[in-house]
Amino acid sequence: MKMSRLFAPTLREEPGEAEVISHKLMLRAGMMRKLAAGVYSLLPLGQRVIQKVSNIIRKELNYAGAQEVFLPVLLPSELWKETGRWDLYGKELFRIKDRHDREFCLGPTHEEIITDIARNNIRSYKQLPINLYQIQTKFRDEIRPRFGVMRSREFMMKDAYSFHADQECLNKEYKNMYETYCRIFDRIGFKYKVVDADSGIMGGGFSQEYMVLADTGEEEIFYCEECSYAVSSEAKKSDDCPKCKGKSLNKTRGIEVGHIFQLGTKYSEGMKATYLDENNNEQPFIMGCYGIGVGRTAAAAIEQSHDKDGIIWPMAIAPYKIIIVPVNAEDPEQFVAAEKIYNELTDQVGDDIAFDDRAGRLGMKLKDADLIGFPVKIIIGKGLKEGKFELKIRATGEVKLVDKDNIFPVLKELI
């Protein structure tokens, strides 16, 4: 992508409406714009990040045996009333009526809808287990939407639902999803903890949250340094680790990006969703539920990794991995060299390369590059006469001169 064509309206000043760093930097880097309170338009750079997060999730879920679906946003009240959540969910539920005065809501989550599909289409234990997921826009009428895409009224989420004939089968799939989530967040490059959590309005039994560690995190986490045990503040029962007797828990802060639940029969019993077992007896489905906030994941990456100059994206979800910057775009030799490597890298790497072909001061271009957070900068300037390009790594600040004929293996190792 040539920067002269890229729609990325960057801002030099901090927007007054933004409270947390991810909100500030996504606005300043031209990744999104506010439409209404808690409602944002994603611009090209922001959309590329969301697509990359979604693609990692999709690949790992498919690898784990889940199958993708796409469910309606407009949900009839009758299904929600079967489980009692129409009243229980409260004012966060966006409720509307159609021209025939029928009640609907804009889906904040889809347990009732997926359970309705299961009860109408799965009759035998031989069809189990099954895990269905979607990546889709959700709606919650937050009393105070804030922090940009971290707590908005319209947001992107991956939600998966599994159906089982017995608890042992659910336990196996829960472990599968636990490991899948770890692979997802490892691939993104997060520092995170998996904490025991409160199931809240979702109901059911055991649940765990995936918390990206960040000083600006909304939630308090307690963890043991001797083992893997970690717990949310809501689920904590004591200051000692239950696995390492006598060891006191340390405290940190985190941002919830994922939550996995063992729902049990809460929804299947409420909706009379059953299958026939080996003895031809009707049994309620045993269910699991697994969510990831896609927009929150992007914002959490910024909260965890940024500096005074802007975003420091993990390589896996950066909007573009490399930006090529000629020191003087009006110098024909520099511009031709920059365009040549841009074309060659695009052929080899695909559409993950940006080229700052704009006229203007080098300082302005480098400020934009750091603000947006391109992981690697290739600066083409005075070293060109010696056949050298300057390579700068955003995360470490490391700068090195690389022979232009050796640039491809160096970049391949980096990305």
C-alpha cells in the first residue's frame, strides 16, 4: 500500500474524548472514528488489524475442529423468554419492536439461538459432540460506553458453543478450547494469564478468563509465582494459593480478552433441548461456551505495547509489517530504489508492505510510521550509494545497516 493512497487521517494532538491509551492511539493513528457514544467506524488500518485477529482465531478454531456459522443479529424475544434472560439481562439488552409489534433484541450473545438450532436439528447422541462458532457484531446498551472499542455498544466478538452427551465429553472439549485459546494468544504475541473466574450472567459451572497483562487493565488479577494458578478478584476466596499451600498470591492488572465456560444444562433444560441417548431416552444437551472479544484483543495489544511515540504492534496483527521510507521521495535514485524493493517485497510477502511515497519532510513520515506502529522500517537514504539500507525495529529501537542484496533473508527472519 502506498501511503499517498492510504486513507489514514492521523492526528497530532490527543483527542479530548479518549481516556485510555488504546482509545487515544487508535484515533490518532487514523484507525477509527467515533459515530456516536460507544459506536465507531473502523477505517482501513483498523479494519486490517481486526481482520488479522479474526484470521488467527478462525484458523485455530478450524484446526481444533470447530465449524463456522453466521447467526442473525435480530433475535426474537420468545427464545430469550424461554431461558428467563429477557428480563434478567436488564437494560443492557437493545430491545426493539417490528411493524407488527413483535419484540426483538439485537444480539449481545447467542446461547438461545444456537440451542434452538441444536434442539431442532440434533436428535441422536451419534451426532455429538459438535462445536459451532461465529465472528460477528454484537450489541450491548452500556450505561457508560467508554475506552473506545474496549467497552462499546457495538463490538466484534467470536462466540463458540459446544454440545455434548456427557460431562466427560464437555471436559475434553473445554480442555481443547483452553489449549486453542492459548495458541491464539501465543500467536498474537501476548503476555497473559488464564484466571479462574465468576460465570456471572452466563450461568453454568466452571469458567476461566484470558487476561492480557497491562498496567492500565480494568481488572485485578491474583496469581501464584510458583505455579500456574491465577484468579480474578470476583472469584478469589483467600490470599493464599490453593495449589501451593502457604504461598501468598501476587497482584497485577489485566484486560479480559477471552472467556470460556462450562454451561452444563442451563440453556438446554430451560429450552427443553434434548437428544436421544444410547437407550433411546431423551437427555438435555450438556453445553460449553467460548468467547473472544476481537476489538478488545486489538485494543489490549496497544495497552500492553506502546510508547510515547505510538503503537508497537505485535508482528502477527500489525496492519502492515514493513514500511519503506525514502529519505527524500523527490530524489529519483532513492525513489526508484524504494519502489523497486516495495514491488519485490510485495511479490514475496503479499500485501503486508507499505511504501511512504509522499512528498514532505522525513520527520513527518517517521512520526506517522511510529504512531501507526509498523514493526519494521526500511529507510533508504545516504547509505544507498554504498548499497546499504537502514533497518529499524519498532519494538526494540535497534538500527542496523543492511546490504541491499541481503535484505530479503534479513526481513524473512524478522517477519
